[in-house]
Amino acid sequence: MNYSKTQACNLNPGTTVIGKWHKKKYQIVKLLGSGATGSVYLARCVEGEVALKIGVDSMAITSEVNVLKHFSKVQGQVLGPSLLDVDDLVTNQGVLPFYVMEYLKGEQLITFTSKRGEEWIGILMVQLLGDLDRLHRAGWAFGDLKPDNLIVVGPTPRIRWLDVGGTTLLGRSIKEYTEFFDRGYWGLGSRVAEPSYDLFSLVMIMINCSYPKRFDKKGEQSLQQLKQAIEMKPGLKPYRDVMVKGLQGKYGDAQMMKKDVMTAIQKKSTHYQKSKPSHPPRTQRKVKKKSTKPSYWIEIFLVISFIILAYILYLFGQLM
């Protein structure tokens, strides 16, 4: 087979990629996505379905491989996809580097929250903040943090990362970014790789979940524009104070922000419980007989909701 470097990002379904060193064969199924450093494909091999990323820049691919290897050494939850293979593809135009990752099956973040409801935004952000905290402690910033690079897997909903192409060592300049999630675009900070850069992007992800079509910056009052966007969505209002602090870069680390998001969820749950209707006095027994059935079902709904929230908070504790 003849390849060129431009074709490396345009492999047709059915193409077989054979590693120069390990001799493993991968049959391309379809393109999953393209970025500045290469293209990611769904592929099949002896072990099953995998995600294969092939690029034209050996340095960039090596950097991503090192990040994935480092993820495997971080204690706690798995951060990114598991790294399965690293090899080269020999062509008549030169050698193209590629690596193979675990193929994560699930739903895109915005698709998931659109189906399940905005109450899941805070829950998934707590999970993401826990992962970011571990990443930052390891000396990296995610960089190009956006819904396209996130997926929700199951059966118990868990957010995972798809592409680590934008990861950057702390203190260096962010190498990849998407304007809507970039604080430099909004005039609210620099593009230096630091925890607060990722936390700004996380707030913008929350906003994007409520505004799937996104929106452009208007004028120089960016912070005021974003505050108004938060105020207009009931699903975001419980997290308003946390989100504004994240936009302003007031969090020194992800763990601090995670605790505040969890506190906001707990307050929301407590307020929900206090809004439960009280039992009518005995003197109203005759009226009660007429309203027992609807009141009964409302109470069951509230109790079930509380149990679900309590279980979610329990999961939070397991992720800390």
C-alpha cells in the first residue's frame, strides 16, 4: 500500500495498518475525529475494537504517548484511555508514527446531559474535577478541555477523556485550544498551562451543556456576558458562585472547586427536601381522604429523588 503524509489523516475504511516493530495488524473501520496532531480511527484487531491515532509529527505523537503512559502510573481512577500499542507505519513517503488506545463506548457529554437532564451536569463535573486534580498533581494541564474530548461511559455514568493531544506541562504555553473554552479568547486570563486554565474551561463546558449551540463573545464585558448566561439557566444557577470564581481564576486547585460544587449539590438537595409538603392536621382528615392519592405519589417521588441524590453523594465520597 502506498501512503503519503497527507493521506495519514485520511485512511479509508478497510485499510490495514501493520506496525513496523510489533507486526500487529489493525483494520480501519471509520474516522472518529481529526486534530492538529493527527487523526483518530476506530479499528479492529485480534483483541477487538480499538482507537488508533496516526500522525505526521513524531514529536507530538511521542508527547501524547508519554502522557498516556504517565496516566497509567497515577493512583486512583483511570484518567485517559488505556495505552495498548505504540508503533510506526512504513510507507514509500517515510515512517508515520501511531499509537493504539482503548476504545471507549458511550455518549458524548452534551448528548448525555440533554437526555438525562441538567441535574447531571454538577455530578459529572465533580468526577471531572477529581480527574483534573490528579492530572495537575502529576504536573500536567489538559489544555484543550471541551465536550468533544469527553465521553460518558456506563452502566454507572462515569466521565472519561478521549483525546490527550492538548495536554501540556504546567508552566508552558497551551499548545492546543478551542476558542469558546479558552480564557484568552474571553480576555479573562493567559494561555499558560496551569490548573486555573483547565478550571475556566470546565466552567465553559457547564455553560455549553446548557447552550449546546454555544455563542460568541460580545464586546469587552466578557465576564458580565457569561454571568448573564449562567443566570438565565435554572440548571446552572445553583452553581453560579462556583462558576464565577472559576471564570475569574480564583481557584488554586481542582480539589477546592470540587468541594464547592459538592456543597452546591448538597444545598440543592437540602432545599429540595425542605420543600416537601407537611402532613395535614387530624382535623382535616375528611379533606385528606380526597387528596391522599396525589399526595402519596408526590411523597414517593420526593423520597426516591432523595435516595438517588444520597447515592450520588456516596459515589462522590468514593471518588475523593
